Amino acid sequence: MQLIWSLVVLLVVLWLIGFIAHIGGGLIHILLVIALILLVFNLLTGRGAKV
């Protein structure tokens, strides 16, 4: 479960860097959406509470 949280944090940081530096194009935005979907899924299923 910690791996998913690590991926979410990593993708958000990469998204912020790409947003500021205007690099990465649309790929990082797609990855961020996937990370957010995983985050919401884990919170709704109750698995995120064991962090």
C-alpha cells in the first residue's frame, strides 16, 4: 500500500515540476489523473486508512 502512496506523491511532484517548467506535455497530466483515481479508490475502499 505504501507503494501506491509513493507513486501518488512522485506523480504530483513531477506534475508540479512539469507545470512550472512547461515540460512533459500531456503525459504527466494523464499520469496524475491515474494517480488521483488510485488515491480516491484506496480512500473509498478503506485501504488508505492503514497508512
